[in-house]
Amino acid sequence: MLTCKAKAGQDAETRDYDIVFLEGVRGLSRGSAVQYNGLRVGEVRQLRLDPNDLQRVRAQVSIQASIPFHSVAYPHLHLPR
């Protein structure tokens, strides 16, 4: 499940999104790349368990503001193997 909530990023050139995973995110860590069409467009800022449902992992990602990201688009979070 992907839930996105956009807000202004730490700098004016990025936007932050919250993504909720219903499964494990093994290999994903702070600083991991966010890719869109194979290009790095951002990074993972924070990972935490959802306090209301410990089966869910919440990731905050920062994506370049110039990327036309919509809630129907799914950025690829690169999970190292």
C-alpha cells in the first residue's frame, strides 16, 4: 500500500512524501535512493514503525520538486540486496 502526503521539503527544491508499507522493507535505510523511471530523484529521509499498526512501516521520502509525482505514480525505492 502506498499512501502519499505531500508537503514542502527541507529546501525549496524538494517535496516530502509519506509512504506506508504493509510488508517488510529489508535493505531499505535512511539515505536509500528513490528512483523514477530509473533515475535517482530523491532519497529516504526517515523510516519508522506505524505506532497505530506495528505491521506497517512508514517511510518519509524527499523527491525533487521538478518531478511530476502524483498519488497514482509509484516511485521505486531501491532496496539493496
